[in-house]
Amino acid sequence: MKENVKRVFYVRYVAHPCYFEIIAQRPEIRLDKLENETADNAAAPILATAHAYQIGSSRDELNPRFYARGELLARMPNLLVVSTNGAGFDTVDVKDCTEAGVLVVNQTGGNAEAVAAHVLAMVLALSKQIVQTNHALRRGTMRDRNAFMGSDLKGRTIGIVGIGNVGRRIAELCRGLLGMQVIACDPYLEEKTIAARGAIKVSLDELLGRADFVSINCPLDEETRGMIGTREFALMQPHAYFIGSSRDELNPRFYARGELLARMPNLLVVSTNGAGFDTVDVKDCTEAGVLVVNQTGGNAEAVAAHVLAMVLALSKQIVQTNHALRRGTMRDRNAFMGSDLKGRTIGIVGIGNVGRRIAELCRGLLGMQVIACDPYLEEKTIAARGAIKVSLDELLRRADFVSINCPLDEETRGMIGTREFALMQPHAYFITTARGFIHDERALAEALRSKKIAGAGVDVWDKEPPAADHPLLEFENVIATPHTAGMTREARANMGRIAAEQLVMTLDGKRPPRIVNPQVWPAYAERFERTFGFRPQG
């Protein structure tokens, strides 16, 4: 007659004392305890007679020699079942147990509420920077609370990998409590089952590409070990890059060009914080299927006013007389005779948002003649903007003031050099508020030195700000400003507003109004659809 005693053992601890209370109600069950340090000879008789092994789920809390795998199972010929303390079974080799005819059970769902609450706490703490602000207050390093600006969760997306007992509770909390969108990846569940659990079924790659928060809630097994690595983290990288427009204020390693784009496989759009895009390689972005947008027009009023100020200051020799008075060198005011502007000609190179406002001010306010060179606009369009279309060479020959207002790109880089300055009239002034490198600084200095032109207003430089010993700063007839033409309080606020509105519009799947590389749209739209599951308009 076989012995009726059922032998169970555990190592170090069980999940809760209630376990002992339940087992104690069954007198035929004998419960033995081992420690991580128990010697093999002491453990041998317990192992040899055991029918069940209540095993810890945490790898680092259990001596590996007590992991339920081949070598240990061979010492337990009577073993029938391995029961984990928790939902995980990292300490169990399921394959070895299966081959030995040993049943493996876990306690999945037993702590679902606790784990889901923990995930929710992390989502909230991360979005609100709770830990960072707590540390800053305790360390006495809190200087500006705005540096710890959080984000609202309503409308954000959480991606759940493994929507079992824990995952479905996370979905319920995030959707019902916080108004979040929920997507999930679980290869073992059908779309309708996942939908019943409050989520939309997606692939792992799509989840990583779309989610604002990614929560891993699947078991560790042969399929999931190493599932999230370098490639997967790369998929979580940004969809949009809001980039500075000023070359010298941004480390070149963060310029939006090939090598950086290769590290951002999810990137869909690069949005500059100004009208310029010197820090963006548009060709590289286009080849990568990345949309480039700028904020052209957002500071048009400010830049146009700056040009007007330079026109007036140069024609009236404002800066020279100011310097002479301050230095005590004013001897004869007639030496600073100015010129009226009415009837004079201003030539605008690039009659976009800024250029058309300059035309409006100079023609309407000062009674000037306006001519313009813009190869991308037809004669009637330029006429509607208040100017007569001419070639660049004709503009340089005719204009009393030349204003550069085009973007810096492959076509305009080095556009104004020695040859172009030689075409200008000796009484003419050169003004640029566009971008450095469009004009040749050395050629401009030589034109001033040889009196081929009367003076210049320079707001943009090859290197910003220019060094104090820059050759152009030696000339009294040069008005120099450090790329401040577009800087007014109103312009900055307007640029920030339109930048945010345009980026939101783009991420909502609408066609933004200020696209730099419109030819990329088909490739961009396809990538957008793969990422967000719907095709953008336009």
C-alpha cells in the first residue's frame, strides 16, 4: 500500500503566511523548508521524496542550484508539479519540466491590481516629473519650476505588450481614468479579444512607433528574452524634431542631416523654430522621407522693420553722427549730409513674406520704387506684391538699396560676391537680414574699402556673433547687428504659436502650410501611415 503523504518543499520563503494556513488544513500534506545555503547532503532526502516544489519567482532571491531545471529535476524522481510564488517563472526551465513530465503552474492574475497600480503610478510620476521635483526640493536645487513642466495624459497613447490579467487592468485604468488611447501587442490573442479588453491590436513595431508610454507586461520565456533591444528602442525615438534655426547656437552634431537622421528611424518631420533652415540638410531629409517645415512669415513684420531702419539709418547717416557726437569728433555737420528716399529704388532679392512687407513699407511709406528678383515667382505675382520683376544683375545695377531676403540653400550660397558687388552703383547700399554665406564677407569688405558701394547694413554673419576684430566692423559706414532683425517680443510669440500649431496640425495628419520640401510628400505620407495607421490629408 502506497504512502498517502504528499510532500511539498520550498526554499527560503513563500509568498504570504496565508499559504501555511491553507496547507495546514490538509494533514496529509507535509511541508519542508530549505535555505539557499542548505548543504546538498541535507537537501537530498527532501528532494528525493518531494511531490511538489513551491518555487520562488525571483531569480536573484533564489540560489541557482535550486532553479527547476534538468540537473535538479534529476534528483527529484517523484516530482509532479512546480508551483511558482508569483506570475513569473524565470526560475523554471519549462522545457526541462515538460520533458520530465512535471506540471508547471503560476499565480498569474494574483497581483494584477498591484502591478497595474504600479504602472499607473509610474506613468503619472514620469509625465509630471514627480521624482525629479522631489529630488530638486530636497537637494535645494530648485531654481525654476518651469524647468519641470509636465504633460497631460488625456489623449496620449499607452502601448501594452502582453494584455493578460495585468495588461487588461492597465488598459482599463488608463482609458477609463485618464482618457488615454490604448494599443496592445499580444500574439496569442485575436483582435476581437484584445478589443474586448479595451485596446486596439497592433504589431510590436507599430506599438513602439506610436506609443507615448510603453508598458511591458508579458512573461519571460524563450520568445520574449531579449525582445526589446537597440532596434526596438530606436523605434521609440521621436516622430518630430523641433530644431533651432541658428547655426552657431546649435551643436553641429544635432544638425538634421544624414548621420543624425540615420539614428532617428521614426522621424517624420523636422520643424525649424524660425524662417531659416541652415541647420537642416533638406536633401538628406527628403531622401529619408522626412518632411521639413519652417515658420516663414512669423517674424516678417520684425525683419521688414529692421530693413527699413537700416535703409533710413544709412541714408541719414544716423550711426555715424551718433558715434561722432559720443566721441567728441563732430566738427562739421555738413560732412554727414544724408539723402531723401522718395523716388529712390530698393531692390529686393526674394520677395516672400518679408520681401513683400519691405516692398509695402518702402513704396507706401517712403514713396520708393521697388524692383525684385525671385526666380520662383511669376511677373504678375511679383507685381501683386508691389514690385517689378527683374533679373539679379539688373537689380544690382539699378537699385540704390539692395536688400537680401532669400533663404540660404545650395542655389543662394555665395550668390553675392566680387562680381555682384562690382555691378552695384557707388552710391548704393547693401543690406542683408537673410543668412550668412549668401554674400561673401571678404568681397563685401573689399567693395567697401575700394568705395565701390556706399555702405552696408549687416545682420547676418558667417560666424555669429562676429568677432570684435571682424573686418566689416572697422567701417563707419557699416551698420552691424547680431542677427536680431527677427527678434521682437511680438515676433517671438508669433513664431512660437505658429510653430506649435503647425506641428500639431502635421501630427494630426493635416498638410501644413509652410513646407520646405513639398516633393517629399508621397514618401512622407506612406511613412506617416505606417506609423499612425492612417494617411495624412493632402
